[in-house]
Amino acid sequence: MSTATFRIWRGDAQGGEFREYPAEVSEGMVVLDALLQIQARHANDLACRWNCKAGKCGSCSAEVNGIPRLMCMTRLSQIPLDQPVTIEPLKAFPVVRDLATDLSWNYRVKKKIKPFKPRPPDAADGTWRMAQEDVDRVQEFRKCIECFLCQDVCHVLREHHQHEKFIGPRFLVYTAALEMHPLDTEDRLPELKQAHGVGLCNITKCCTKVCPEDITITDNAIIPLKERVVDEFYDPLGWLAKQARNALKR
């Protein structure tokens, strides 16, 4: 067993500072283990969120040495301990206290996205038939645990604070799961183009890199959504075909 130093941000919305705490480190420990040890021994009032400690609830999101991570899934053996380990709150959201941030914006955004609207049942028993490949395509997106690490690492939110214009990677994944669902009939492309700001994403893939569920956010969700918006609003041949269809209807 050895001792490591943890440099933890302490404060609230009005400001704060980093404070250093020691923790006894042993084999197999994760960052959350050290944090809870510090909370028990040195900082009883340290505010942080955690729940399952199994990488499935998404509660313990924080920045460890500047990288958005789940503290319960970040082993200390993966981190250099010869220097203080820096732990700070997610930067894309307002601080409540210490490592706890206000994530309510995310839930407000989710309410703005048009919900699932299925087509009528196509079987006599009132159910639907779907091809397995269509099911597989959207199943990946359902793995999301809403840890919001992808939201935090996205420079549009993290650095440019475009929360009113951009819904972020998490909710582009959520929208993709709806748009690509074989039964869905809703049209969300106008909102993606305007209110949801899909055009603000410049596909750096940083969101994909931090996803603890290994969802291929950029390639499988965001880029297909961008392509659909381009086809709908910017493809000249598509525009001519749409005009011809409208003329025939008249």
C-alpha cells in the first residue's frame, strides 16, 4: 500500500479552489474509492455524486487530470501517481458544489425532441414486423447511460457555451435512435437543422472517445443525421424532385 495525493476542486457557483488530500492506494482501487476515502477521513462535506459503482448509472462523472471520465471505472493503475491527481467537476455545466454540477439543462433538452411516433401495426394481431438489421442499427444507441461525458467534452458546449443552439452529442444519439427506428414516422429534420444545431458539430470524434459504453457516436449517429439534413435542405437534385412531386399533387 502506498500514499497518493489528490488535488480536488472545492467550491460552488460563486467560486472555489483546489485542495490537496492524501489517500492510501492499494491494488485494484478506482478513483471513486480514493475519493470516498478522502470524504470519510479528511473532507466530510465533500460533495460528489455516485450510485452503482459499476459503470452503469452515469452518476460519478467528473474530470480526472483534465479528461471526462466515470470515477468508478477509472483505475488508479491507469493514472500516474507520482504527481497529484486532479479531480474537478464537469466544465460544460454549472457547478452546484464541489464535484456536483447542475445537469438539469440536459433533461429540458430531451423534452424538446419530438417523441416516438410509430406507423400503424402491419400484422393482424396488432403488432409490427421489423427486419433484424434495422433493429440492430438502433440497438447501439440504447446503451447510453446518460453520464453526459460526451456533452462535457464537446467543445461547442464546453468552450463556446452554445447550450441554446446545440443539443449536444447525447441528444443527437437519442434523436438518431428515433430517426433510424424502422417504425417511426415523425419528421425531426427541421428541428435538427435549426433548433437542435446539428450543423455546429464539426465531427472531431472527441465524444466517441470518452463514451464508457463505446457507442460510435460520431460515425453511426451524428454523421447520418447530418447527411439526412443535407439531403433534405441542401441537395439541389432533391429540391427539384420535391418540387416536381408537389406539382404533381396539385
